[in-house]
Amino acid sequence: MSNATESPIEIEQPIEDKPKLPFYRRGGCWSWFQSITIFLFTIHLIYSSYELDSVRDENDLLNARLDIYYAAFGTQGLDDLTNEDPPYLTQTLTGALDELNGLAYSADGRFIVAGGDNVAVLWDTNTNRVVQTFEGHSFIVKAVAISADGKQVLTGSYDKTAILWDTSTGQAIFTLAAGQGIAPITGVAFSPDGQYLLTGTSGGFATLWNSKTGEAIREYQGEHGYLTSIAFSPDGEYIAAGTGRGIAELWDAKTGKLLRIFEGHIGNVNSVVFSPDGNYLLTGSWDGTAILWDATTATNLQTFDDHLDDVICVAFSPDGHYFVTGSADRMAKLWEIETGKVIRTFSILIPSRNSDIQREITLTFLGQIQGIAFSPDGRYVVTGYGSGAIRIWESGIGSDTPPPSADEARS
């Protein structure tokens, strides 16, 4: 007779009949899952703390700059820094581009073409309106040019193509892919007679094209790497190119032969342009200087170093007696070649005789000056900023009153 107080015998279930735990709780997996979760959460906290510290540092830097500004200029506040009507400014064009990488003035002075984002736009300076938008690139438009007759615009892009556009319709005429599209286009130009197009690439070569058919005619191979900018001489006989190794090159346009090099910068040659008579070459560089060269001998005639940061773009006045430089310091300067002096500064910032203070109050809301040009009559200078804004300034050239000195007091 069995004992009623004895516990019933448990019959162990077969393993396959037992309910299975979720995968993350089997064996040691649960501990691993916890560890990974805690690790990722810890990384997130560290990164968030870093981001917060970065924001605080930026705010502290901004406040420090403002303290310096107030100490130097009193309690005028930010009105002077964001002044919409600084000296010499006649016109502001905004709203069409979120960023800007280059611009050009039409020969009749009526239009300005500017490129940025993945589009280019054509402004009518008489109406302050965009009259044409050129859409077709899939990446940043790095360089723009407009034909002498104003009927065509050429754009070069990081998408490794250049496109020729009809300015009256806004439609693409044809697309050019230098070297089978293996390198971004960093510079474009029309020949003076309009028969040829020129593209330069980050691959270190340039290509000459027939402007009527889009057929490649000749390739120019640089010897100093990455091409940053290109330009035709006024007679169309020569081609100049800036490189990423601080050297400018001069080629024979007909033969493609490298004729001479211009060596003197210690940073990228961002911009290169011929004087109207073709006797001089002007280069701007990451080293913060511009250099005027004898185009025939490659002799450095003078180095200009008044900017506080990279010189990104340069341009000659139509009469050849002046030139302008645009810089990462958000200022453009007008220089007189004969004296080698700055005679006018175009800036929304109050200029200071103390360069340290000027450097500190150079804020970044406008962006660097990425494009610069003279109007055909020389009376105006147009500057394009990384923010997409375009400003037109009185140069003082050709007016009854000559350009004042750079140190004149602002009213």
C-alpha cells in the first residue's frame, strides 16, 4: 500500500517537448545582448556629449569675436556686420542659389551667369531677376563662362561633364565628357572668337572642343597634376592653367605644347587670368597671395599679400590698369598695377587698422568669395559668395572721382 504523503513522481518531459526560450535568452546570448546594448548606449552618450561640447565651443568663439568687435567699435552692434548698404555696394542678388562656385559677366554688361549646387542661373542686372535657369548636371557646378555674344553659357561640373547651353531657351545644346568622363570639370572657357570651348579637369588635362559640333579637337596634358582653373589669352594663341601644386602652366593652343611654367606660389593656384593685352598673367593662390607675371618670360613682377586668407579668384579691369582679388577672408580688393597698392576694399565688414581684430570679426555667414569679375566698362565689380549671394560694387574706375584710398573712413 503506497504512502499518501509521498510526492508524486515527476516524469521528465523529452527535451524536444520543452518550450524554447527566445534566442537572446538562450545560454550566454542574453549576457552578450546586454553588453552590446550597454556599449552602444555608452557610445551614443559620449558622442552626444562631444556634439554638445562642440556647440558650446562654437558659441564661446562667437561670443569672443563679438566681445572683440564691441571693444573695437563700441556699441554699434551687429548692424555693421550685416549692413545691407556698405560703401560702394549698388546691388544685391540673392535667392537663386544655395551655394556659388563661379560667375561671369556678359560682354554687354547686362547679364551675370553664376553656378552652384547642380545648376547655373542667368541674372538680368537691369531687373534683378533670374531670366534663365540651366538644369542638367547631377552634381556641383564648379565653373561657368558666357560667350562674347551672350548667346551661350558653358558650365563645368563635378559630375565629370560640361554642358553648352542656349541662353535664350535655357536648353542644353550638347554635353561634353572630357577623357570619357573620368575626371571632374574644374574650369571652362570660350575662345575669344567663339569657335572653341575649353575644359580643364582635376585629372590634370584640358580639352579643346569645336563649339559647333561638340567634337574634341585636342588634349593638353599638364605636368603638375590637378587643374584648378583655365583661361585663353586674348588672341586665342595660348592657354593658361592653374594647378594644385602651386604652379601655373602655359600651353600653345594650336600644338598643345607646354611652353613655360610660372613657379612661385606655395599653395594651389586657384585662379589664373590674362591681362587684356595678353602681356601679363595674374594668379591667385591658397597661400593668400596674388602674383603678377610677365607672360612671355614667366618672371614674377610683383607679389600681392594684403589678404588674410586664401585668394580664390582674380580678374583684370578692361583697361588693364587694375585688378581685383576675391578671398576666403570674405573681402575683395581693388589693386592698381602701377603702384601695387590696394585702392578700394569691398566688404560688409568694418575695416580695421588692427589686422588681428579684423581677422577675429570676419564671420562666416556670407561664405568665401568664390567668383569675381569686372563689368565690361570697368565701372562695377561683381562678387559671388559661397552662400549663393551676389553683390555688385562701384569700382570707381572711369568715374569723375578716382577710387579713394583703402584707408578712407566709412560714413
